[in-house]
Amino acid sequence: TIQGLRNQVSVTELVDANLISKSDVDQLNQGKLTSKDIEDRLRSYLRGSTCIAGVYDEAHDKVKTIYQAMKDGLLRCGTTLELLEAQAASGFVIDPVNDLFLTVAEAYNRRLFGPEFKDKLLSAEKAVTGYKMPGTDTIISLFQAIEKGLVEKGHGIRLLEAQIASGGIID
């Protein structure tokens, strides 16, 4: 297996997705390639790229979290929510001060945002972790959740756009 965005991804899944070839698997089995080699080669597919992590306060020569920038009057509330939702929908909430990539729950515990954003960010995070079909344990993608009416179309498209802007759609 190879480390993906949140979980391990099997080599078989990578072959099925046409991200690596059967000859890569053979080289992996022979020790000519390591899982680290494959992780490095597929980094943009497995980890995504980057999104806006924080705000640089030029007047004070300081990097701030998005939430702190709002509290200090550098961002409006709506802009702050959209930037944080984009982070959550792309896999992690980013702490630019300590260079950490955190789940929404971890970020909330570290006070990277306030309670007024918690539910919306937990909802946005489901764009990565998947949506549970009501009455079942089946996990479906964001796109499927939009199609089934579990996520409002406009909101879902905004989350998909955030994923595209930060490296690609997350399945």
C-alpha cells in the first residue's frame, strides 16, 4: 500500500486507476522501486497540491491563520468561511504558523477557527471522507451526494471547485 490523502491506497487500486503500470508493480516486488518512489512520483495524485494556507500581515511582518486574519479585521467573515471550507474540502485545515495539516476536529481543538464555523467545516470535510447514505453504511462521493440530493448543488459545486483548484477531485 501507498499513503494517500487520509488512508492507505493499495497498489492494485493505483493500477486500476492507471496511475502506475503492471511493470511498476513488478519493479516494486523485485525491490527496484520502493513505495516511497511511487509516493514521490504520485504526490499530486495522492496528496493534492496546495491551497491558501494563511494570510501574510505585511504591516506586522507576520503570517496568520485565516481565522486570526478575520479576527484582526484583515478578512470578512464570508471570505474566511469560503477559504476555510476550501481547505477542509481539499483534505486538511492548514496551520500556516506551525506548518501543520489537520482534520477539522484537530484544527478546532487547536482553535484555528471558532465555533461559528465548526459545523460548516465538518460538512465541507465530508467532500474528502465521503457521505453516508441514509439508512445504510454505504459511503458515497461528493458528486454522488449532489446527485442524490444529500448536498445542495451550488454548495457541492463550490466544494468540487475547491478540490480542483488544489490538485484535483478527491474520490
